[in-house]
Amino acid sequence: MAKKIVHVVGTGTIGEPLIGLLADYKDQLGIDEVTFHKRTPLRGERPKVQALLRRGARLVTDAEGMEGFKAIGLDPDFETVDAIDRASVVIDCTPSGVGHKNKIKFYHNFDHNTKGFIAQGSETGFGKPYARGINDEALIPEVDQFIQVVSCNTHNLAVLVNTIGIKDEEPDAFRRGRFVCMRRANDLSQTVDFIPAPEVGTHSSEKYGTHHAEDAATLFKTVNRDLNLFSSTLKINSQYMHVVHFNLRMNHPMTMNDVLDKFQKNDLIALTERRMTNQVFSFGRDQGHFGRILNQTVISVPSLQLTRDGHELVGFCFTPQDGNSLLSSVAAATWFLYPNSYNQKLQVLAPWFFNEV
């Protein structure tokens, strides 16, 4: 029987914790081996690579980078093409646009044994869009070889809409969703792109506003739902977390007890009495895996409000950026390997889902 190998390309803000998560739980997930690709040998990143190697993952690089890694005390096990060829699943976590280039250069152009390829939120059009718990039923074995895990804020929008407006509701119950995505400037690990003051965004689509609502709408179209969604965005001078203001309107009245009950029953959602991002971020740093909360959203309960007619729910929530994308990446990889039993295998990650933050 062929070994089940998951290969991760990139060691950035998504790649590094994903490699660690897969390596830590590979036995329970039914994975024989985890490999990861790093392109550039940098002394400053040697400790990170060594930590991943200690967890049991195996290093891969391009042929021209082999000697450079050896010069800094790291010995890659495979070259790029060989690693892709022997992998059962490839998860591409490279910066925006590189995933599409890799698809053209590597994933399409030679015979390989790989069951599937996964890219991240920036790679629109890479494959079928996917978010764990939203459109699992849209994945078709032997047909969907390429999957795009949607962005962290798209996960957030989608789980809000799905929980309040779609799940356990009549087909025409949901009327519309409006969102303002207040994005952090950059990740704590990044040294570029910080901004001195809040910066408002522009709308690229008359129908959807920004790509967040458009991507969420595209996600729901895979399960035959055409939804009225619109988003705006601004970037704030913080490194903590994204914050989303949401406005969900239904065609029937709701009560706050019903709303809270729906949120509490969804293990992809965490509730919090907190109202400041640093406190929620700190909880994830202290209690999460690699500092990540794997829930798709953290809803601030004090911010929730129903309008007077009960048809409209407004509030704020925090986006566990990377965390929800990590979960969907692991879920998609496990689905490729075990399409009939991946749901059961994913339960090993249950300790990293929080009912309350």
C-alpha cells in the first residue's frame, strides 16, 4: 500500500503552523509522512526549520538550494519535483499568485501520484472554493483534484450566514448580509506593510463590494445557494486580529435566545464576553495550537443586538486568522485521503475548538 504523504509548500504565517499541526496529529489523521518545501536557506529562519524537523516533518528544497541549506547545517531529504511526485496531497501556502504559478509549473505538467492539490485564499480560481462545515457536500471524489481554501474573513462571513440564515432554515428565510471587515495591518511575524493610521478600502464589485462577500457568495453557489451579500473593508494600524461588523437580515423575526442557541450549537463558533482584540488574541496565543484558535469566528456577545422588528441581527466578531484556514486545509487534505471517514478523523482536533474565549 502506498504511503500517505502530505507535502506543504511554504513556511509562512499559514505554512509553519500547518506543518506543525499535521506533524503533531499525523498518526490520528492517517498520514504516514509530512514533508515541507522551503525555497531560501536563511540563517535567521534556521531555528524555525529545526523546530519543524524535531516534530517529524521532512525538509524539501529546489535542486539549486541544496548546498545552501547544507551550509547552514540543514540537510534536505528531497528535491522539489521528487517531493511533489511522491506526495498524496500537496498544500500550497505560498504568497499571493505563487500558487497559480506552481500549478502551471508543477501540478499540471508531469505524471504524479498526487490525489489532490490545495491552495489558500489569495489563489482565486485555483480550484473549487472550500470552507470546513460550509460546503463539504460539494466536494466530489475523483473529480475535485484542485481545492482553494477561502480566506480567513470569508470563513467568518460564511459561518455567520450559514448558522443564522441557512442551517435549519427554510430556503427563502435569509434575506441579505452586510459586512464591514476591519483588517489588521500585518501579522506579528511580518516586518513590512504596517500602516500609520486606518486606511479605508474601495469596492471592486457593484454587486458584492469587496472580494470577501464575493468569495462567500461563490462558496455558497457550490451548494446551490445564490445569496445577497455585500462587504466593505478597511485596514487598521494593529497586528492583533481582524474584526468584522455584521448585519444579517431574515424574512422572519428572531429572538436573542434563538440566536445564541444557534451560535452555541455550532462548534465552529466561539463566543466571548470580551470586546477588545488583544484579549481574544492573547487567549489564542496562550491556549491555541501554535497560538491559533481553530474556530471560524469568535463572536462578541455584548455587541449583539436585534432590531425592533426582530428581523435584523447586528454585532461584531473576531476572525481567528490562519486558524480557520488551517482547519479547512487539514480537512481538505484528509478528505483527499479518506473521503468516507475524514469527518471522524478530524475529531482529534476537537481540543482546539473553544466554546468560549
